[in-house]
Amino acid sequence: MINNQGGIILTPELLKNKTAFCSLLERCLHIGDPARFPSQSAFANWTGVVPGAKQSSDTESKGLRMTKAGPAIMKWALYQVGQIGRQWDPQLAAVYYRQMVYHGKNHKQAMGAVMSHMGARVFTVFREDRPYELRDT
């Protein structure tokens, strides 16, 4: 939904309504045809919600911050949808909880993991043309 100031209001009802959710993403994020992405990994790279890479001759650093690639509005939308999703979707709540409790991440790092999972779901909703479904863990 869009409020009278032109800002986007994300609600749990919007997450459940595939038509409204997809039209919002298409209009705001310019994802275009999902067939242009050969895999979920390619879509994740386009969104920029993947960790950066730093390699030298025989060493490889892991756990780096997210890349700066991808549209900023896409990252913003995934963050907002992830905030709502972790409160209403048991699977996303489990991802967030696991990151916070077992891996000792802070809120933003845990939200990065939630954003990544949410990006995979957005890609599936578009590619398979099916509704987003809340499921138990």
C-alpha cells in the first residue's frame, strides 16, 4: 500500500496477498521478467544481499559485509519485508533467532540473513507465479 505522502506501508496482509505484493515489487523495484535470472543465486547477486568476497592467492575471507551491488530500494524493501516477515512467518523467525542466539550476530547481521531468505522467496513467487505461503517450521 502507498500512503498519502507517497511512502510504502508494508503490512502482514500485503505479504499474504500475492497480487498486491507482486505489483508493489514490480512497480517499485523494477525486477522485470524473472526469467532473465537463471538461478536464485543470480537473483541474489543482482539484489546485493550476498556477502562480499575477498581473496588472495591462497586465502579467502568469509563473513564479510554485504556487497554494495544492486538497487538500494530493493535492499530497503527486503529489509522492511524481512522485519514484518520475522514477526509473522515462523521460518523467518527461526532464521533470525538462530542468527541472534546461536551465531551471536547483532540485529543488522541477523536481518541480512533474513533478507537473503526473503529474496529467495520473492524470486520463487515471481518465477513460479504462485502465492507466498506462511508455513510452520
